Amino acid sequence: MSTGNCSSFANEAVGEFVDCMTKPRYSRKPVIVLAGYSDDMDRLPHINTGLRSRFPTDIVFPSMSPAHCLEYLEVQLGKLQIRVDRSPTISEREDSTVRDLFARLQKTRSWANAWDVETLARNIVFEVYKSQRGTSDSDLSVSMDDIMNCLDDMPDQRDQSSE
């Protein structure tokens, strides 16, 4: 549920939700998971004052670290037999740059952890297959430079998709 505009529909829906939670039939029985972007979750209790008291426990999952994002990206690519081609002479510099790009993306409002890493993996897969067109080479790989380019493109792609 988007709480950005706090529409009357959102207020009514949250009110109905709180009402259902207070019925004796459900009292202290259900496990309710509210998930979303941090800013939206922080605004949600302000829609209905009774909502906050109904959730005695918050479990906040921190963002994946940039190193974990890179590791997860390599796992996702590996599932499709695409290896990350690392040059031994500049690998640490490239790794550092990729981690910095992930750290920058994580600061954006709509960063979605594994979901965005999987989106990045799909974009990279598209680029890998596009670059392989017309060749008989069955060894699929992606360079760290290509990963950096795809990471650089992600904010622009988000801006275009939100228009």
C-alpha cells in the first residue's frame, strides 16, 4: 500500500486493517508482516494512531553490503553459466569501484537489495547475449567494466521507468 499521498482510501484501508486486528477472534493470534521501503514503513503508523501499538516488534533487515551485492550478482550470473572475467592485475581496483557503485545505489530511495541485484543480473545477461550474437563462442563471460557500465545505467533506467 503506498502511503505517499495518504489518500482517503489509504486511511480507510488502514482503519479497516486495525479494526480487524482488534477483533477478539484475531487478538494476539496472527503474525502480520508489513514490508516495504523504509520511508514508507516509517510513515505508515502516522496514518492511524492505533496501528503503532498493534506491532510490538520491529524486525528491520539492513541493506546487503556492497560486497554481498557483488557476490550475489556473481551467483545469479553463475546460474546461467556466465562468469565474471577478472583481470588479475586490476581486480582489486575493479572490485572496489563496483562496491562503490553499489554503495551509491543503496543510498537511493528505491534501492531494493536482492531485487535490484537480480534486475542488474538480467540486464547484464541481456548485454552478454547481445555481444555474443553471431559468434560460436559458448564460453559466456562479462567483464568488470561491463558490470560497472550496467551499474552506472541503473539510475537512468529507474528515472525512465518512473516517468
